[in-house]
Amino acid sequence: MFAIACASSTIFSIAVGAAMLGSETIEVHPSSGLQQPFLPSDKGHALISGHSLTDRPFPDYLSEIAGNAGIPISWKMQHASGSSIGQRLAGKFPRLDTRPYDLLIITEQHGLLDSLAWHDTVSALYRFHSDFIAANPAGTSYFYTPWISLTDRRDPVGWIDYERQALPVWRCVVERVNAEIAAAGRPDRVRFIPTSLALAELVERLMSDPAFNGFEDQDGAARMDAIFADTVHLTPLGAYYVAAVSFATIYGRGMDELSPPRMFDATQASALRTFAAEFVRNYRARASSDAGDCAKPVPLAFVLQYMSYTVQIRRPDERSRLMAQLHRLKNTIHFAWRFRNGLG
């Protein structure tokens, strides 16, 4: 009976994914900023494969920040709303006739354990990255960690804690892919942009520091509204922040003297760039020491936290509360068993 229930859940998840999956769009954009001599190490020709969390204006701001720093970026966006990596992989891998991509930024659906179980994130990321490297062996891939929806924009404490606990699992996704690459005798690797944690740490600071530069006159609600347009999507200012985090991670260059887009308050934009740079420096300093054993089971405590949190997002009504509890119990058992040996 459990097997039947799991199969039903799989079919349900695939159906929901198909319903959420919008039509795929491909956009091509030339580089911004002053044209500089192209250096392969500058990773100037990018493919951004994702959904609404990587949608415009994120790539526009990444290109603008890089252009202001003297790194011209041309980018192409493979976008399908609500899509998994596997669903985007099922389409034709987007290519340009002029030259292959130097940089891949790719993300997954934000339901972490559901994506791993029903969309086989590890295998899909491995195959997508391998296609990318086959086109350009000198290219570099980055996995951009998606963030889950807030259950309460006015009280983000639970969301912050969830994202802190989820990040090691996302890191293990990339480590598992890299282990497969190494086993194949290849030198390439997938790298990691801890976008979700960067957002969580920013929100924690905004909610706890009344003197955060540029936001002194705003209360907690106004500060959240400055970053989040709804419970998961970012405002332009929020997108500018994750673009700064991505730039600092990929290029490792300072952003102190850069000019923000005119639409932003210059003080706020500068404060977010500074916070992004500090976050990336601190993350790199502790990342190696924080690395866990990805061969170990996904902690049961995280499985329980994941199920508890995602149930809060769905907010079932009274009539469906019992079904939601049964679904939560079934998936808790399934995920604990499925990931008892890690993500392998």
C-alpha cells in the first residue's frame, strides 16, 4: 500500500509540475557597459537556465554590475516558469552559432526534497552540465540555490532557519554531481552560488539591525517589502542584491565604486552591495570547514522540518487538513527512506 501511495504521490508531483511549467522562452542579450578586450577568464558569454527566481531583472543587473566593473557580459536566458532542471533538459539545449557559452548559471525548483525525489536533480544537473562542458570544455557552471516561499513575510524567523538548514543539502547536490564527474575522470566541476542563504542572512540583518544603512527610517514590514514582491519573488532591489551576490561569487571582484541603477536609492543599493560582498567573503572563509559528509543520510530532523514547513506554505483548509497530515506522514517516511544513504 505504501508503494501505491508513493506512486500516486509521484504522479501527483509530476502533474503539478506540468501544470506549473509555462512555455519556455529564450532571450538573447548583448553585453552592457564599456566594451573591453574579452578574456576567457572573465566568463563573458552566459546561459541562465531557470524559472521565475532567475527571471529578469536578475540577469540585467548581473550584466550591469559586471559591465560597470569592466567585464562585458552577453547572456541568453532559458526560462520556463515553475520548471525543474529535468524539464528544461527535455527541451533542446540552447546554443548560439557564434561561440559556446563561457558561463552557465542554473537553478532547480525550490521544493528541495520533492525536487530530489521526483525530478532527480542530481542526474539532471549532471547531464545539463555535461552538455554545457561538451560544447565548451573551458566553461564554468554555477548552481544558483533557489529559496522557498515565506510562510509569513512579517515574521520570517522560520524561513531564515529553514534556509540555513537547507543549504547543506543543496551543497550536497553539487558535491554528488562533482563526485560523478570525478569518477568519469573529468577535471570540470559545478560550482555553487549560495543565493538562498545570502537572502536569509540579509533578511535576518534587516530585521535585527535598526541602523542598517539606507533603511533606518523603515520598519520591518517596509524592509521586507523592499526586498520581496510577494512570498517568494523579489522586487527589483532584491534582484539587484542576488545579482551582486552572484557577481561576487563568480568573479571575486569588489563592487565598492560601482554606480547602481538610477531607479534605486543609492544608499540602499550601496549597502546591499557591501553586504553581498561581505557575505560572500565570510561564506568562502567557512565553507570548507562547514562541509558535511554527503554520503550520510539526509538528517531526519531536516526531513521533518521540510515537511512541516511546506505544509505551512500550502495552508490546507479544514476539509483537507486530514489529507494533508496523511500526505505529510507518507512523504516523511518516503524521504527518510529515499535519502537514507545520502543523495546517491
